[in-house]
Amino acid sequence: MNIAHYFTFLRVFLIPFFPLVYLHREWFHLSFKAMPYVLILILLICEASDVIDGVLARKRKIVSDLGKIIDPMADVITHISVFFTFTQGLVDAPLLIVFILLYRELVISALRTLCALKGVALAAKKSGKIKAISQAVISFAIVIMLIPYSWGVISLEFLQTASLILLSVAAIYSALSAVDYFYANRRYLKEVVKKQE
């Protein structure tokens, strides 16, 4: 364990508070108008820890096999937790959209594991990083919309429609990035298939 790992685990342990605050703000004695700001703070800490652990790992040259595994895992846990939360409460997004996101992550993770067991390391793609950034931006955008909603500036219908559009964009790009990942690593995937024969 090095210092970068602690920042990675920070967001894993912090993100469960996101659905708790969103769905049960009364447990924390939060007003409806204060809730979005707390959610934004949680997201800020999670995303900042993601940046910090990467910077520390590269700057101090402490990039490790453990870090390569737990960092993307923490990203998935963070974003999927947030999107699953949005299927409840005010946003009330369709569960199917989140399943698309989850299915993509599970398939890619399974492929990486299978290839690693066969001695083939699949290259990460830029589209995957863009996917993570876009999911973070969309998470912030939806939470930020809760602020004008809490003040009565926008309607519930607008909040839900805009959130649906944003989440749909996330799902579509996630699916496209998976296709890009398969295509970019097709040679390695063929090698793994041949080893199975």
C-alpha cells in the first residue's frame, strides 16, 4: 500500500454517502436546499482523489499492479453508484440506462481479467478516459440541477427530462467506447481465443 492507494480507497469508502444523503437527507439533518451542496462536495472529493492518486503515482513513480486494478475499479464503483442513485427519488431515471453502463463495465473487466490470465495485457483506450470524464461531468450536471429545482426555478418535469437526456448520452458513449475498446484490442483478443482452442 502506498499513498496513492489511500486516495483511491477514499472515494470507495466515501461514495456510499451519496445515495444516503440523496435518499435519506433527514438522517443527516439536512434541509432539501442544502442537500445538493453536500452531494456536490462528495462528488468533488471523489473526483479530486481520482486525479490526486494518478498524479502521485506518476510523480513519485509508485505505479503498481494493485493501483492499476483498484483505480479503474474505484472509478466504476463511484460512477455506477451515482447513476444507480439517480434511478430513485427526484431524478427517477430508467434503470435500463444504468444497466447499459454496468453491463459495459462488467464485460470489459471480464475481458481484461481473461486476457491477463493468458498473459495478454489489453491496452487502455483514450475513449475509456473520456467516458470516465463525461460520466463525472454528467453526475455534476444532474446534481447541480437540483439546486434551481430546490428553489422552485425549474420544474420536476424539466429536471427529469434533462437528466434522462444526459444519462442517455452517457449510456450511448459508454457503449461506443466498448466497441472502440474491442476494435483496438482485436489482435490481442484473437490471441486469447487461439490459446483457448
